[in-house]
Amino acid sequence: MPDRDSVLIVGGGLGGLTTALALARRGHSARVLEGAPEFGAIGYGIQFGPNVFHMLDRLGVTEEVLAVADLPPAVLMIDALTGKELIRIPTGASFRARFKHPYIVIHRIDLHNVLLDACRRCDTIELVGDAMVTGFEDCGDGVAVATADARTFTGAALVAADGVRSLFRQKLVNDGDPRPIGYVAHRTIVPMAELKADVPRDCVALWGGPGMHIVQYPLRHHTLFNIVAVFRTSTHGEKGDVASYRAELDHTYRDAHPSMRALLATMDLDRRWQIGDRAPVRHWHRGRVVLLGDAAHAPLQSLAQGACMAIEDGLCLGELIHTGDGDFTAAFRRFEAARLLRTARLQLESRAMWDFYHCGGIERDVRNATIADWDEAHLFECLAWLYDGFALPTERAA
């Protein structure tokens, strides 16, 4: 069982669990501290490009993930006003021949459970729930954290995988809250049998329009349908009730295609999420403490890659800790150098893609005319920097 020489990991999400598994793979111990009473995940869908499988293969969980995932035949972009298909990225045989792995959609809870089960099978990983970290100290030769219930945990180093509003980022980077962009999101999962809207049911589809979009795709082997409605609003920082949210949705999507409005009729409006990201920064560590995933480089959701970047982070960091021979500061510097440009590019391209999805007027006309000439080869080439994956530093040196 892990002891004071363990690496402390704050945050039991996808990035934190991946880091623990990456360390265990190399014979190192880890203690994962999760603030919630139990380890779990928000119950909505998530998309993964083929680059995630470069990491899942190394963790030995690819088969378990594929068993609970859906493999859509295509990823579509549809004009939100006309319903015209603008882009079709086939994700079948030609996609797999080019990128060696599939494109998947999966219920976040199902993926989380695969990683949790893998962690529970490792004697060198300890999972500690109901451990909300409120403070920490770098002691020079180790790290100590305090929790809300007055417990203390010590370890050789600390990985902060505590999300976009990371406590540790505020201490290390001190750049305030995430940057709101004026958009909000509503998320819903409905039984496929109850879906009445005339929309593609087997593909991932993004309906993009002026200041609004909807993303939809199947889950759990086509028994569920995941819907995310996103739009720009001056009330993005305010809380409302179901009636006010419904009125705002109806007004915002009033010119949208009837199929989009039919999807909106199924939405659960009890909660909405303000959308924001962070600007890239060069340094994610101080001493024996390092940031990982959204705590280090939170992107917008445009390319559906935030969780994948956290998983890539976890494998990379585990490898560099292993080869660091106890020099955590040097390992963390190497981690920053290995991951900075890839994650910063994702952050910046996600911002550019956000504008691409949401343009209106003449800009929309130009966009639609331009992409009409994009064929499969061009689309694959545009995605190659991302989907070709990330080679771990230790493998590049081999």
C-alpha cells in the first residue's frame, strides 16, 4: 500500500486516475485524493479521437473501453439554419487505415469506471474519497496537504489534477478564474426510444449556427442519445430557473432548423454550465507540485479533446517521473517541455474553431462556400497533427 514516498494526486477524474495507472505501470505508488464522498463522474457523453488509444493501449484498458463505447460511422457538421450537411468526416475503414484507431463516443461514467477498476486492481494505488484538499505545503523533501476534515496526507510529490478551477493553479499561476466567453451549455441524455426529432442517430453531429450550436450522438450501444445545446447569451454569468432558461432557448434558436428545435424540446433545463477556457502558460509546476489536465491547459470544447489531453498528460508525466530518479523538479520541467506546444495549440485552435462554428452573415456564407471543396484527404490532413497521437518522451528517445 502507498506510503509517504507515494506521489499524491489531487483529483479522481480521468487525468488523475490515468496518472496513477501510469505510475503503477512503472512500479511507483500513488495516493489519489478525491474531494467528493465517492469516486464518480458527471453523467454525460464524451468524445475521443484515435489519439487516446495510444495511451489506453499502454494502460492495457483498450478492450474494456471499446466494450462500453459506440463507434459512429461519421462526424458531421450541419448548418443550423438550413439543415444542410457541410462536413462529413468518415470514421470507418478509411479513417482507421489512416489513424490506426477508431473514433469513439462513450458515457463518461463508463470510461471512469474502467479506469477506476484498473486502479483497484493495483496494490500500489490507494483511492481516498471525501478528501477535499484545502491547502498544501512543499516541504523541500516532500509535500503535505490538508483536507477540509483536518486530515493530513504526505507524499514525495503532488500532481494537481483538480480541474479548470484548480486550487493549485491559483497558488502556482495566480491568473484568476477561467475566461468566460459569453456562452452557456445545457446537457441532456434521453432514451433513444423516446427521441422524436428527425436527426442522424448513429453519427456525431454538430449543428452550427450564428452564436449557437447543438452536439448530438448515441451512447451505450444506441440505447441513449446525448444532446448538448450551446449558445451565446448576456446572462451567461447568472443563474435562472427552468422557465427563464426555456424562454431564452426558444428565443435564441427561433431561426434554427426544425430538427434542432425538436431536440431542444427534449432538453433538461434544471442546470446550465458557463463556458470558458484558459490562456496557455509556459510553467505548470513549482518545486514538487505540478498541474495536469484542465488545471494546466483548459481548452474550449471545440475539438472534443480536453479529456484526451489530460490522459496524454498522465502517461507522459508517469514516464518522466519514472526516469527522473527521484528528481521531481527536473521531471516536471521535462513534462512542461514535452506537453506545452501540443496543449497550447489545442487551446488556440479550439478558440479559432469556436468562431468557425458560430459565424453568421457573410462570414457564414464564406465558410460554407470554402468547406464545400474539402474532401476526405484534406480533412484527414487537417486532423493529422492531433489524431496521429503523442509519442511519449521515453519512446522518442528509444
